[in-house]
Amino acid sequence: MPLPALLAHLLTNLSQHFGVEIKSHLSEKITDNSHFNQFVETHQLSDKEQLLLTVAVLPYLDPSFFNELNEQVGGSLVKPSLLFYQEPTTGVLLPLLQVALLIVYPDAGWQYALKTTETIAGKLFKTGILNLQTLSNNEQKNNPLLQLLEVDSHYFAQLFNGQTVDYQLSSQFPARKISTVLTWDHLILEPDTREQVDDIVDWHRHQKELLKNWGLGSIVKPGYRVLFYGPSGTGKTLTASLMGQRLGLDVYRVDLSLVISKYIGETEKNLSQLFAKAENKDWILFFDEADALFGSRTGVRDAHDRYANQEVSYLLQRIEEFEGIVILASNLKHNIDKAFARRFQAMVEFRIPKVAERERLWRQALVKAYDFIPEIARKYEVTGGTIVNVVQYATLKARQRENRDILLTDIQRGIARELWKEGKTP
């Protein structure tokens, strides 16, 4: 349904509710709604879903829309009816869920409207197109009808200019998009580790064919769940980024500080928000330092233990339902709960590189082919991450001398600094 027609439908329902004719000139200002129409078609939204979406986008199209509406009905939209929230600084009226349901279901009761699959449990909320924001008022906290209805910024850009905007790290989206300027050829891993990574990439490329045409669909769930484990600096994050680059997929690194909460039930809620937005996106979700959230479950000693185990079970369920790639990264394999281990299609070890790999890493990091590279590769057992830090330090020292040549002593001092950070001696 075109946006002007949806707007007319919205005004008709509100006019019937308040018993006065409500008018708006907004439809005259909408000259191009082709992106909106394409969005509706792509997501296969029903008429009621389209109407609910229209309510949510109106304050963005015309911030004064509901204020003008309020004037036409004699100011009755503001308290005590609580159909709208008035923004304190601008005075702009923003729709609560209650007014949206009033418009979409003018002849139905609130309980029916809340339960219907086309609202809270429906596509718009499950995919994260629409969100409900809890306001500070105590009454509003406990009443979903009085929560603020918002359009996700990622989808709003698609609705009106056809562009895709990356999700930004926030309390509502506890993940950050990661990428790298390096290429697949820069990935230096031991042969067996590289083979397992290649297998993950190939599975994703051929997954649909294998599930449908090779008969695996009846026994294998879509998606891929993998554990990367090994010391810091061995390339786990870089590998995840390069997998996304090679497959043309977005990679989101989950910020566990925004996921884990000391309050019972909040961690589950934060995970739910993350997976709701990731659903149907074909993303790679990368849980770095996942031990904090996915570690071994405890014996049940109190309510917090019980809920902690409940959250682990919930996470297992969401990971298994996710049809993209989920990577859990840990420094130690045994830190991960055995219940998780059984659900991994692959467990990839990232070891401290051997001499041959270390020499390649040094040559890749240093601009010139220095004669001392074989010696330091053989003598110092360090990770790729450490090598990058050492080269950064040595390059700075060369610059301070106003000389583009890096000295062996610069490298040795840099290595000593890195080993000291780890509590080791050269």
C-alpha cells in the first residue's frame, strides 16, 4: 500500500476514535515513496504491519505531525490518555505502542492487539525493524502499551533513501562491526588451522546446495558454529574479519560488557536484542573472550546460579537457531562449557606460530627484507600480535633517529618490552 494511502487510513481511524475530522498536509509533501514501497515488498509486510510501521516513521517525516493532530482534537492526546510521549526539550509528541495499536486495531481490545502475531511477536519486532523503548516513569516501565515506538536507524535509511547504514554500538545493540585492510593472502596460519578455516568458508559458500540437493537439510541445521581457541595475538579476530571479507559478509564483534548484567534476566534480554537484529542478516557474529559468558555452568546454589544456567541454555538455543556463522573465541579450550562444545561444527586451535610462520610474519610486518629476520624468528617464540607491536615500536625508534632503517637492537628492545608485559624475560 503506498505511503499516502497508509497515511489516509491512519487519519480515518483516528478521526473515528476522537469523533472529529483530522486532516494533514503531509501526504502532499511525500513526492517519492518508491524506497518505502520496495521495503514493504522485500519484507512482505501485511497491511496492518505497514500501518504500524507508518505510525512509527511519522515523527521522522514531520516532527510536528502529532502535535498538529493534538491541536485538532483539543489537546486530548497528551496525559492522562498517555497515547504519546512528549519530548521534554522540543515538546514533540512521539507515539507510544498504545496509540499505534489504536490505529491498527481500532475495533479490537488492547489484549487482543498485544497477543496478535502481527504486533509484539510479529515480523516488525522480531527482525528489529521496530523497537520498544522503556521510559523512566514507573508506570510505563511495567506496561508495554506505554513504551515508546521507534524505527531502527538501520532500517530507516533503507525506507527513505534505499541505503544501508551500519549498526552502531549501543546498549540496544551490543556489537561493533569490524573489518581489516589486510587481505586473505596476509593470513598466516599453520597448515592444519588454515585448512579448518578454509572448510568454514567453503561450507558457507555451498551451504544451500548441500542442505537442499545433497540431502543434508533433514539432519543438519543451517548456519555454522565454531570455536576459535588459543593465546591472545594468534590471529583469531583477524581470521574472523578476513572470513567476512572473503565471503562478502558483515562481521560484528560482540561487546560482552554490554551483554552481561548483574541483574537477573537482563543478560538474556540483551542477547535477545542482539539476535533479533542479526536474524536473517547473514552476519558473522564474533564473541571475543567468550569465557565470561559461555564458561562452565555452575552448580545451583542460589537464584543467581539458577538464572546464570538459564541464560546459558537460552544462548545455546539462540546460537542453534541462528543461520549465519557464530564464532566464539577463547584463550583456553577447557574454559568453554561442554554443552557448548557438543554444538560446535568445528573447534579451531590458534597456536603460537612456529619458526616458519614467524619468519613470514616478520617479513610481512617489516617494510624491508632485513638480514636479521631469520635470527629473530628462530630465537623468539612470539605471536603475530606481538610482532605487530614490536614493529610499531621499532619503526618509531627509527623515525626518532630520522633514519628509515630499523636496527636489530630496536627489535630486541621491542621484544623485551612485550615479554615484560606478559611477565616473561627475553
